[in-house]
Amino acid sequence: MHSFRYRDGQLHCEDVDLARVAEELGTPTYVYSAGTILDHYARLDAALAPLDHLICYAVKANSNRAILKLLANAGAGFDIVSGGELYRVLAAGGDSAKCTFAGVGKSREEIEYALEQGVCSFNVESEAELDHIDRIAGAKKTRAPIALRVNPDVDPHTHQYISTGSHENKFGIALERIGAVYEQAAKMRNVEIVGAQMHIGSQIAEAKPFASAIGKVAPVVRELKSKYGIKFLSVGGGMGIIYQRALESGSGKWWREHGNESFAFSVRDYAEAIVPPLRELDVRILVEPGRFLVGNGGVLLTRVRYIKKTGAKKFAIVDAGMNDLIRPALYQSYHEIVPVCRASVSDAGREKIDIVGPVCESGDFFALDREMPELHEGDLLAIMSAGAYGFVMASNYNSRPMPAEALVRGDKFALIRKRQTWEDLVRGEINPEW
Ligand code: LLP
């Protein structure tokens, strides 16, 4: 359940009027709800209660230290994919012993750093990487805890860029090969087999693909447990959220039934699909949700700069761009867009409009032909469901400073990342002497 709601015609995050945040911090600004993120965490934790489990938040979804700290305090572990993410987790007070280190291209420096900090496992994606880790651990006179990433070849029915669990992808080791690679690992002096891992994709809208993947991997896990005494299976992340109708006007059947729901399928459906087969395995279960925890816990606030009409079309040009939130441009993804102040717009004049950014690319849009109330210059909009893969994928393209980030808790909000300045843009650039 997320905590973005209209109150007296003003969109609030928990008890904070978002217009107040925009006034104080400017736009574009990401705003996250601590209450929502903790609610999502608590629901998942409760649904998995029948299992010995650990929720390892996928840091890549939103890596602001304040968010990491919230989750670390709630007891979360972390799924990291780079030395930088491990550094952030530690800076936020997270526990390295609850970190799993994933990713297909870990560097020597990253592996050394993760060994020094004592991560709970390296999730290994290839034989070449396994060799590399063995050698680096040997040179450091230590043993690296490892889990191999199994690719179960399941189609998660999601966007091709975020589907990872089929043989077409670069991720993991095929189910048929996995036994042989574990055998190699068992012979290595500097690695210790501690678990197995899988992850089939992201924004998966139904529970079934998770159950199919677990069904395929379960026999392997049983064998690995008896042969090597593995202690855990990580089933990855990927649970989908609601993007369409993330916020409704408050009337109508759909709203009454689903109002403020965050997830594409219920946490109970997910648990019913995965808990029984996992329970039988009798190993610790790790889950690696990113979007599920933070996706509907954040919005991007942006203001309409200009209204432009051409012969065929009408555009609202807003002050956020594809550099701030790239998901629509990259994945053709849908984000609900709503006015923060309902009174400022008129529902009578609903019309189709493109909501676009100031970046010099035709792909710089947030919505095309979207039916919206009539918009005017200066209107404040909230782009919903922007808490995951929003700020983390932002860039300085077109030399646009990165946006600010704020965190709400109850009736308070705090700046958790300053908006960049123009000076920030050139910091670190060097003119050659010649
Ligand atoms: N574990 C592994 C190994 C992953 O590769 C990922 C995401 C996750 C967990 C977390 O997945 P989640 O629960 O958030 O679905 N930028 C894209 C999403 C890329 C996901 C990459 N891997 C987007 O904006 O949709």
C-alpha cells in the first residue's frame, strides 16, 4: 500500500503536501515515502515468515543512503552489483555479512574489496569469474564464499531488456551445466560453496514464472545440499508493481477495490506460489526485491514550463527530462502523471497531450497522447511510481544537473540529496597542459 493520496485537492505524500516540497526544494525533485517503503518491507517479511529468510534489497533500484539506512534499520540485507554499491551500504550502516554480491563483470578491485569487507556470498555468473575469484582469494590467503547463479530458462513475460532467466541472456549458468561447475568449484582451494542463486527478470506481473523457476531449480538445490551442504537459495527479485492507475481520483469501482495498491499481484499470491516448494528444501531463502520495495514509494515532481501547440499536437514541456527519469524513453514504460493541485486544472477540458522534457531528443517524453485535464504553464505534476530505477539511472545529459531527492516521514520531509549545481557539472574535468 502506498501513501500518496489527495487530501483537500492537494496530493500528499503521507502527511506532507507535495506542493510545499516543490516550493521549498524546487523541481524536478524525487520524493520518497519512508512509510510506504517500510510497509512494503514489512508485508513481504510477514508473507515469508514460514521460511528461514532474509530480504536482500536490490540496491540498484534506489541507492540513496537514506533509503539504505531505513532498510538496514528494518533488518534488511542487500543485493549489490558493484564495489560502489557495497561502499554505499557500509556508509549507510548496513551489514556486509548480509550482502550478496551479484553481477556478470566484477573487477579485481571489487572482488578484493568485497573479500576484505566480508560479504556473505559472491553470486558467480560464469566459470571464468569463478577462476578469477579463486585466484584473488588465494592471493589474499582467504576463502571466498560463493553461490552459482543458475539460469533456469524460464520466460518471465516481461520487457526484453529486463528479462534475465532464459538461455538467450548473458546471465547465469545453464541448468544442464550447473552440476559440473559446482564440481569444479568444489575442487578449488580458495572458494567455499555456500549457496545457489537465480533471478529470472524484473517487473514480472504474475506469480507463476517464479513458481516454474523454483520448480526447475529445486531438484538441483536438493542435490547441492546433500553434496556440498549449501546453506541458502536466493530466488532473486523481479516482483512487478502497478504502474497504470497507480493513483486514481478516488471514485469508481476499480479505485474502491484496488486504491493505493502497489503490487501487480498480491504479496499473498507470491507467497502462496513460492513458500510451499521452498519450505521443503530446508535451506535459508534469500529474496532480492528492488522495485517491489521502493517503486511505488516515490514520485518525481516536475513543473510545466510551456504549453506548445502544433498543427497536429499539443505538448506540455516540463522541467524534468529523460536524463532525470529514463524509463519511458528506454523501455517505453508507462508512468501515471497527475496534477499535484487538482484545483489548478480543469477536468472539463480533458484532452490528449504529450508530456515531454527539455532534452534535445524526440525520445525525451514521459507520456504520449495521454488524456489529461487541461494543463497550464506553472502546473505542478507528479510522475508516479518513480521510486525504483529513477534517480539511479539519471545522468547529466544535455549538461542538466541531477535532480534533488527528498524523504518524507509522517508530517516531515528532508532533503536527502542536494540538487546539483552548474559547478558540479564541470567538477573533476581537467584541461590538458598541452
Ligand atoms: N537481483 C538481480 C540479480 C537483478 O539483476 C535485479 C534487477 C534484481 C535482483 C532486482 O529486480 P527488481 O526486484 O527490482 O525487479 N532498470 C530496469 C530494471 C532493471 C533490473 C535489473 N536487475 C527498469 O527500470 O525497469
